[in-house]
Amino acid sequence: MRFRLRSRHKLTAGLTTLLLPLASLVALATPATAASSATATYTKTQDWGAGFEGKWTVKNTGTTALDSWSVAWDFPADTRITSSWDADVTNSGTRWTAKNKAWNGTLAPGASLTFGFNGTGTGAPANCTLNGASCDGGSVPGDNPPSAPGTPTATDATDTSVKLSWSAATDDNGVKNYDVLRDGTKVATVTGTSHTDTGLTKGTDYSYTVQARDSAGQTGPVSGAVKVRTTGGGTDPGPGPGDQVKLGYFTNWGVYGRNYHVKNLDTSGSAAKITHINYAFGNVQGGKCTIGDAYADYDKAYTADQSVDGKADTWDQPLRGNFNQLRKLKAKYPHIKVIWSFGGWTWSGGFTDAMKNPAAFAKSCHDLVEDPRWADVFDGIDLDWEYPNACGLSCDTSGPAAMRTMMQAFRTAFGPDNLVTAAITADASAGGKIDAADYGGAAAYTDWYNVMTYDFFGAWAKNGPTAPHSPLTSYAGIPQQGFNSAEAIAKLKAKGVPAKKLLLGIGFYGRGWTGVTQKEPGGTATGPAAGTYEAGIEDYKVLKSKCPANGTVAGTAYAHCGSDWWSYDTPATVNSKMGWAKNQSLGGAFFWEFSGDTADGELVSAIDSGLK
């Protein structure tokens, strides 16, 4: 059977502008005097311990257009910027300067724009100037913003409401009110230190935080979060926001040349350490979901030594193949939920035609997943469209609303008790694939997104430059801005996708070049390195011995052995990425795919331990 690896190949170039809610703005640590015609406000939007994300918002407060802008500030000596977007950022010692790009220098009266960066250190700026004048981005000279309120406590939860209370914030001139945030979105502003949130859905998980505002309108840091589950709702279909999803893809074609079977999930110890399996793939043809490989899916007979429970299939039993083995695996590990994934790189072309009638498409998929022969095997559906309103192996022009329309149709068809998920792009470049579709709107109908934060770079660019295919962050010399996990996650959050609905993707394989003389990233090559199944790609279980890692960049390992150069994740880098995912409050992680791991499941173990 032809090997179908999910890959993105070469993506669209560009930068990204990330806009966050006003409630998240943090005032400058050292306020400055007012500028005559423009302001600049600094926001430290994320902090993951070893680094942070910061943003400046420039606003034209005058009556004439600005033709260009330049923001300068001081950082402490221990703070450095490692990557930036939507501005050209340079430094001279501790003085940093950001200047407009050619396309975003003009600002009409009243208009504003945001540029940002990732960095290391404390990230507290001082002595800001905008076009040579002092900045005034909303801070009041001599007036500090309020402190964080206490973490809310939740009481009196019902099917549709919950009461929240918290200890007061402090402020040098007094607290005016508090914003109550549900899953990161403001739902109420109150003057006291309690609030009853209503209109909730029964049997549903929510996360609440609180943020104080002073009399000058300055907001302080967000409080700690409290997790709440409303009463009622019946059976929980899977982990909620307070749990970490640990999901792996199992491929139906792996039972052939790779000789990888459901039983391997048991013998490797992986089954005990995961929460979900995505079974890949079903096809999308003629506007419907169809079987991907009938023989592997439900017909292949397993002998006793190949079977999860040690019992051989018989010629006349109603269900065999992977489906029956997954049924046996779930009986042995009742915590595991199995989701049937449709599409993938090779079979995404069918989505365009199917989406001409979303309701019929969704019904066909529901009827297939819920076929009485295997309905107990599956707990939901995963839609892997690469990519809505963008180009992958083929191009789609269904429009930006297609993703939201699809997920809404599938939620209607599958109801509240089945999982409905999607694998989505991680292209965070300006005007790139994340911008092409309404992932924020679709998130309302989605349990979570598998963000494919891998395959950013590879030997489809046969001459290089060599680069890690799954960088966690940007780095000096990265071939394309916006092609890293941190910027993808940040952009999806900015578009309204809750952090708990985002899973970080890990590849259980490496990508590599040959003809490389330079050990560090950025070297030239002559073509893809040899691989077991496909040039330019190899399983982790092979690379760990064939070409051991001898360096790291942007949170991902790389290796130079002979004339070959490979990048891949190791248990150490996976563990580090899981720590980052936790700091980002993500819903967990997923990986592609089980057969790339070692016989004792090294990478699965790293995901499991890293998310605890």
C-alpha cells in the first residue's frame, strides 16, 4: 500500500500580526510623557518561564497620517529578542529599535497596528520613544496598574450557572472594577468580588479568571484559573479542559510494510500512557466519507500471537482487522477513546466537493462511523482537511467560512456526546493558511484542534537551507518567519481559539538532507537524505542510532553525520515541548505516528511524563 505521510510541503511566505483582547494589555513598567501625535503601548502577552512574547501597539492619535514609525526602548541586560514579526527589530546593546515594514508604515488618524516578538529574560521595557518623542500608551504617570486578584473559588454549580468569588486586588489609587473571563473571554464586569455566571451548558467544563481595573482604566495581570464543570449532561465523551489529551495517530497502512499492529500499542507500554487514538485514514469521495482500506480496517485475520487478547480471528466472525483489534484494546484499556480520522494529505481533495452539501457530507460520515458493525469502536470523528480555502496537494477555494460551516454541520450530525476534532495547519505567516479560514469561529463546534506543528521545513527544498522541521520557536536564520509552533499557537489564540482546544503536534520522525558539510542549521545540500520508505524522511527509532543528535535549535534536536543532516525530536526535546504546552495552558499534545517510536515507546513516555 502506498505510504501516505501527512506533510505540508512548502508553505506560503510572510509574517503575522497577532491582536489580543484589550483586557490582556499590561502597562509600561516605566511610564513616559505623552507624545504629540502617536502612542505606543507595550503588552507582555505570554510568559513561559524561559522566555516570553511581547507586543507593541502603535496608534495615531493625531489629525494627519503617519508616513512611518519607529519605536525604541531599553531592555535589561539579561533580556534579548529572538524573533519578531511585522517590524524590523535591531539593537545596540540594551537599546532596541523596531521600525515599520514597507507595507505597514502608514497610519491614518485614529488607526493602530501591532507588532510583536519572542524573547528571553525579564522582558520589562523602559524609556520608550516613538519617532523620537516619548511614548504614552495608556499608562498614567505615577499611577501603577492594579495587582492580580486572588484565584476565584467556584460554588453552587448547577446545570446552567456557577457562583464565583475572589479576594480583592490592590492598587495605589483604588480598584474600580473587575473583568470576569470565561475560557479567556470577558463575560462580565463587576464592582464587587463575586459574580454568578449564567447561561451555561450542562455537563460542560469551563475555566474562569479575573482581572482588575483601576480608576484610570489600567488593567492588571490576570488571576489564577479555576476549573468548573456544570452538573448534568450525561456521559463525558472525553477529557475536559482540566485534563491533558495525549493522542497518537495509528495508520491503517502500517500493518503492511511497517508490520505495526494494534498489539504494538500494548506491548510497547504506550496504551497505558495515552488518552486517545486517531485512526488514519478514512477517505472522502463523491461528497461522502468512505472506507480507506477495507482489508486492513475490518477484514484482515489476526493469529493468536498477533492479537491484543491472544485469541485468533475465525473465518466467520463479523468483524476482524484493525477495528476488531481496537475493540480489544479498548476492553483492556477502558480509558482510551478512538477517533476515526478522514482525509489527510493524500485524500484531502475530496473535501471541496463534499462541502457543496455540508449536511449530507456530515450525515454520510456519521452513518459510516456509527455503522452497527463497529459503532462501539469509535468515539467520534477527526477531519483532516489540508487545507480549507488554501493549497496542499490540491487547492481549495471554498471560502473562509468553509471550516466553520463544516465543523458546525458535523457537530449537529454527531451531537454533544461524540468527539468532533480537526487536524489543522500551523502556517502562521501573514496571509497564510491560518488566515485563510475561520478557525476561530469553527472552534465553537470543535472539541479540539490537532495543530500540525511539524513539516515546516524539509528536503522538498533540495538545496536547503537545512532547518529543523518542527521548531518550537523562531531563531536567527530561520528560513521563513511564522513557521514555528509558538507563533502558530499564538495566532490561533488571537483568532479566538481557546488554549484548551489546541494540541501541540510532535513528529515521531525526522527530515533530512544529504551533501551537507555544515553541522549547524542553515547549510546547503544536494538533495534529500536516504530514508527507509521515502527520501528525506526517517523514523525516530532509526535515527536515534543511525544519526544521533548532536545539537539543538529552537527546541528541536538536529544531527550531522557524514554528509547527512537531520532534524527530529528526542525524549529530551519532547519533554521540554510538553513543559511549554503546559505553560501555554494547551489541551495537551498529539503525535504522528506510533510506528516511528521505539519498541518500548520512548517518545510516548516523554509526552506522558512531560504533561504530568
